[in-house]
Amino acid sequence: MKIKGRAIFIGVVMLACVLGIIGFPKNFQELKDNVRSRIHLGLDLKGGTHLVLQVQVEDAVNITADQALERLRDELKAKNVPYADVQKADDTQVQPPKHRILVKGVPQEKAADLQTLSTEQYSDWDLSRVPGDPTSWMLALKTTAAASIRNQALLQSMTTINNRIDQLGVMEATIAEYRQGDFELVVQLPGVDDPTRVKDIIQSTALLELKLVQDGPYASREAGLGAHGGVLPPDTQLLPGPTGQNGETWYVVNRVAAVTGRDLSGAEPSHDENGRPSVNFTLTRDGAARFGRVTGANVGKLLAIVLDNRVYDAPVINSQISDRGEITGPFTAQKVQDLALVLRSGALPASITYLQENTVGPSLGADSIRHGIIACIVGFVAVIGFMLVYYRGAGINADLALILNLIILVAAMGYIGAVLTLPGIAGVILTVGMGVDSNVLIFERIREELRLGKAVGAAVAGGFEHAFVTIIDTHVTTIVSAAILFTFGTGPIKGFAVTLTIGLVANLFTSVFVSRVIFDYVLSRREKGAELSI
Amino acid sequence: MEFFHEPKIDWMGIKWYFIALSLALAAAGLTSMAVKKGLGYGIDFRGGTVVNVKFSKAPNLDAIRSELDRENLHGSTIQRIGVPSDHEVIIGLDLKTTTSSAALDEGKRAIVTALSGLYGQAETSKLDFNNSSPQTVSDHLVAVDPLGLSSKGLDSATKTYRDLAEAIVNFRNSSPRSGLISDFQELSLVPGVNAGVIATLRNDFYLSGFAVKNTEIVGPKVGKDLRRQALYVTLAGLGAMLVYIWFRFELSYGVAAVVATFHDVTITLGFFSLLNKEITLTVIAALLTLVGYSMNDTIVVFDRIRENVRLNKRENFVDLVNRSINQTLSRTILTSGLTFLAVLSLFLFGGEVIHGFSFALVVGVIIGTYSSIFIASPIVVFFRQRLAGSSVVGRSRTYEREAAPARR
């Protein structure tokens, strides 16, 4: 290619990069805004909160297993299959745990019925005999089914948390899987420097259930159990209620809820008739129909409003209610806001534990940027100045290549939306180091060729040719390892790998191609026999 | 300008002095690690809480310590950072004082409570302005509406106040205040702030003598996993480099380069242990940078050896290696000198946050350059001589063997 063609190509690349960074600004303010919106700074540089949390997906599998167990009891009764006991027999020694249900005391002549039931209704479960006991059977949740429940729980948690953060109005928040297979999520909240409230909102399970009260309230758990001779009636459970002036309250309620949070179509903060903060909710058409049936058939009874397995209120059903209700309790105005928010965003399918929390205050972010910029400028000026002194004319060449390299790096990161973090800056430093090295390699080689007595043109060509092999080897080696870091590393290590890879590719372009074009241009304008300034 | 004009140094002749020095440095570092029972990991690897606090005047560390003890935060570490006039302190709590994973931020809350007791204000109805986010400030401004914007509609008023709050907080965070103001009147410099705004802030907020700049809380699981992951990923990266160099050069070159890089990392970690510096995530980033740098440096020398072997098959290998190192010496010194210049400026001006990072690079650049000459090259020579010694016509045969796999 002629010099002109190559120069035009370089010009186009540079134009695309510069526009990528500054856009088409009409004034200085716009220019500043454009640059700010295109260079994505990580939380460690601009301030904000970084949370790593783990979704306890085993919760979701447990719930499925519990429901299967309840259903199995009912099904066995309905199909007239007698049994001595149905109980959970999870194997928690292995990771992940295996969920199993042990069915004991099934007469041998009924075994066929159990097998039919298993194939028809429990396709996610494997039925097998218990060795040494002809009347016992084991139902084990299939590994694939459990895995799918876990993944489902993770995805649903992500959606739910995303909804909640959205409604909180945190700008540019992101949520992503942190390490695959560990069910960990990383939540980035730019600008949030007091994460307490956000964390509480993310963490609240917000499982709302409306359940019919069988009897109660009792003053203690023991009293509740005692009223039933120590054994609760089938399909009921004992739940704690609000603690008032008269102490604790406990209710015996139906295990199966009339409606749950999934049947909500909306939830708003409001006030009850006494002016206390409360949450008003409305139900979907389907939920309203079911709620209407249950309340219509049970006028005069108590209805427990259960949130995360705790009874908040148990009002009397005065008449049939269909599509709306109210939750009251000892809430503050803030709590009511948050409760309405989490109810709207849906329940979490599993509980959440926090593994890591990192809050960078904006002033620290600003300080590290300021220090970083000063250090970079000092280092950069030193390097550029030295190249000029040492290589004279060719130094301009190297400095241009270096500056172009950084422009391409910044523009490419903007285009692909990569985030610049502190470890990312480490990658930039290595890039600059290797960029300088490429130029030094080439120039030293050209000097060597000149010492061997070659003509200037031949020396430049020879220098580039020889140094090219070395530059390719050093760059490919580093890019190979950066690819490994990118594939297997997380967070900070990935940030390092991204800037390094982009920087090195840009460097191959600038120090080998751009620098050569400049050399060729200088050579073409040179008077015959004049020395090369290197 | 030229520093070196065709140097003729017998590098391989003096290698033993430097190998001995390397062994001594490595031994010193490893002994220090053994005595101190492993490396001093930062909170991000160890698990625990670190809070970075700036004070408006010189903090009384003893008072802080006893206040923390009163909050049952025994065994906390308190250290000053930066220059004394910054009044900045890092408070660290080990994991054992924050045991329950349910309340990961328990330690942080206790620290803030303790500091509020010392440098805050007793009246609790007001909020601490120096530790408030733009959101909080904006909420209070919207509620009071000191600029009388309600007629312009809620959305427009909210946006104006949000921008104003952001400007106020940015002003507070910018130098020289760096997160702390001592009088609300200082805010009058912010465009858009009038007496009404200042009165509103004065009414709703007070000014404490400290600002929490940074919090880092790491649960026990994350720390251990991170440590393991950093190690495995680095080893995998080294393995990939070994394979590439094997493919481009020869297996012995790959082994030599990896051993040299490993040597650099070991000695750098040794320095961290000897100087009681903590290994944090940013230090790991620096070590990765060092691995890349050292590998780069080694390959440049190897590349020259490969080229010379191709041109001069009969030359004594030791002489050839010496010549190759001498030919690239000018470049080696220049590149490492310039890189050293750059990382030195990071070390001197980069600030506290990247101190460990830049320290690792300052040490690493020196070690990485030196190891290419005194560790990697002698290993290649060693392999070559062993192969030669095992055969009667060894020398010429090994040179022939050399040419074959080194393809372009």
C-alpha cells in the first residue's frame, strides 16, 4: 500500500476513536458530558456500593420437596394406599444435598399403586426400594430436576432484586452473576454510600400469605400445642403473631394459603382507619376469585396475614372480600414504603446472605482519581520526554504511537462498554510499558542495522522486520495469559485482562503499523544521503 | 544519544553471584513467611472489616481505641495513612470480631457508633452532613423546598434539588475539603446555594468531625475463594504462556521463562512479608502485571538467542547467549528504566489506595529485568549443556536440533 493510503486508513481509525470518546459536542459543557458518559468508571473510582450475595437456592429445593411430601400424603390417602410414615430423608453429606422422601410401611400388595402414583405424578422423582425392607420405598429428587429448581431460583431472585433496586431509583445499578455455579450475585450501586436500607430491601423475602386461622391466639407456642394434645391437626401449622401488651401470640393456621404474594396485582403505602401507616394491596382476577370463595365460606372466622412466616394481623372476616385488603402492624412510614415496594416486586424464592460489601465514598473515589491522574501524567511526561531526548526525531514517532495507543484503548473501552477500575489501570500501565518497549526494540534494531553499515531505508526495513518477530511473541504470550485471566478470573482480575488485551492489540497497530508509516513518510521526504534522526 | 555502545560483558561467567543473591533473597522472604505463618493478607482475602475515616483535626488514636473497646471491638487495628495533615485513619477489624454472617456490616456500624460518640453530636434528631449521601441531602431539600420551586411541578423541582445536592456533596468531597466541611457557610461557594438552602441544611443536619470515606467488608467464604482463585488463575496463565513459548521456541525456553517469572513473584512476595505489607486484591493485579512484564522481558532476550542460533549454528552456546544479552542490553535497560520511571511516579504520587500496588511494581520491574538475564538465560544454557554432555557428538547435534523446532 502507498503511504497515502495507509495514512488515510490511520486517519479514519483515529477519527472513529476520537469521536468515540468525545462524540459531536457543540460546546465545552457537552464535551465534558460526552466524555463522562463514554468512559465508564468502576465503583472503586467513582464511588458507590458493591455487594456480593449468595442466593440460598437450597431453600427453593427444600420448599419443593416439602410440597411434594405434603402432596404425597394426600395422594396416598386418596388412592387408599396405607402407610406407616412418610418423612424426609435428605442426604446432606453430599454437596449439593440429595433430597429424598422415605415412605415406610406400604403393604407389598399396594406396591404397584405406589409405583403408578410415582410415574404419573412424580416424574421429577426416582422411586426405589429400600434395601432389606420390602415395605419401605425411597423417592429421590432427580439431580437434573434439583438443578433446574436451583437455576430457576437464581434467575427469579435476580429479577426480583432487579425490580426492587429499580423501584428504589438507584441510577445505573447493575446486577449480574458473580461466579457461576456458586449462585452468587454481584450488585453494583453507583452513588449509594449508605447501603443499609438497600441491603434490607434486597434481603427481605417478602413472602406474603393469607391463611385461614383454625384457632388461637394462644399466649405461647406450648399453649397452642397443648390445646391440641401436643399434635396439631393435619395440614395446619403454628405461627407466631404480633407481640403486644399481653405478650406473645400464636395462631394455628391452615398450611395451605388462600392467596399468596403471587396473586397480588399491586401494593401501595396507605393509612388505616386509625391513621396508622399500612399497606393496601389489590389482587389479580384469579387471586380475587379464590379469595372471594374462601372468605365467603368463612365469614366470622379470623384471617391471618402472614409475612415471612409471621402473622402480622388476624382480622375477623366480616363479609366476603374479593380483590383488596390491608396489612397493618407496628410499621413506620418508611417501613410501609419499603414493604409495599418489596410486595410489588415479588417474593424471593430463597433467602439471601451477604458475602461481601464494599463502599467507596465519593470523596475517596475522587481522591484516588486525582492521585492517579497526577501519577499518570508525571510518569507519562517522564517517559515521553526521555524518548525525545534519547531518540530525537524518532522519539516524536514513538510518542505519537504511544498517545494514539491510549486514545484507541479509551475509545475501544467506551465502544464495548468496558468499565475502568483500579486493576484495569494496572493493565493500562503494562500496555504503556510494552508500547514503549516495542518502540525501543524497533529503534535499537534500526540503530544496529545502521551500525552494520546498511543504508537508511534498508536499516529501517530491517529493524522493523526483526523487531516484528519479537513484538509478536511478547504480545501473543501476554494476550494468551490475559485470555486465561479473562475466562477464569472474576471482577478485578477480569478488569485487568480486558484493558490489557485491548491495549496490546492497539499497541500492535500503533507501534508496528502507524510508526512504520511515519518512518516511511519521513524517509520519502528526506534528502538523499541525509542521516536519520534516531 | 546512546548509553551502551556494543557492550561485551560475560554474563554467564558472573551468573553464580546473582543466582546466589536470588537464593538469598528468596530464602529471606520464605523464612519471613514461615516465621510469620504465611503472608499477611489484606481484609479482602482474610475476611473482616476495614473503614477508612478522615477527621477534621488530628484524631486521638488512643481515645478511638478505648471507644472501640467499649463497643466490644477488641483487637482492632488503627493506623494513620497518608501525610499527617490528611488526618486519615484506617480502622481494621478481623473476622473474629464480626462472626455472624447474618449481619455482615455489624463491625462497621459499631465503628461508626463509636466515632459518632467521640466526634459527632449528641442530639440524634439531626443527621450528620459529613456522612450523608446526595440522596439524603436532596430528600431534605425537596421536603423543605427552600428555593420555592413547588410551582414548577414536582418532577422539575426534584431534579433541580437532586442536581443541587449532588453539587453540594461534590463540593464537600473535592479537594481541599476531601469529604469534610466544618461550617455550612463554606457551601455558599457552590453555584445555586443561597441563604435559604444553607438555613435548611443547618436546620436538618449537623457537622461531625469525621467522614467515612471507604468501607470494605468481606465475609469468610469470599476471602478464601478469592485467594484460591487468584492462585489458580495465575498458575493457569503461566501454563498457557509455557505452552505458547514451547510452541514458538522450545520446551526448555518455556520452562526457563516460567521458572524466572515464578522467581520474580516469590521474591516480590518475600519483600511484602519482610516489610509487613499486606497482600490485597490490587497487589494481585500488580503481580499479574509483573508476570506479564517479566515474561515480556525474558522473551525479548530469548528471541535474540533464537535468532543468533539460526545465524550461527557453530558458535559456542554460552558465548552466543552472552552476545544475545549484550545485543539486547541497551533495549533492556531503556525499557526497564522507563517502566521503572513510570511505576516510581505511581509509587510517589499515586496515593494511599494504590500504595501496595505500586510497591509491588517498583520491586517487580527490577527483579523482572534482572531475572531474564540471570535466571532465565542460565536455565536455557543449563538444559543445552546437559543435552550436549549426554552425547559424544553432542554439541553439533544439539545445534542442529535447535534449528528444527524454532520455526517462524
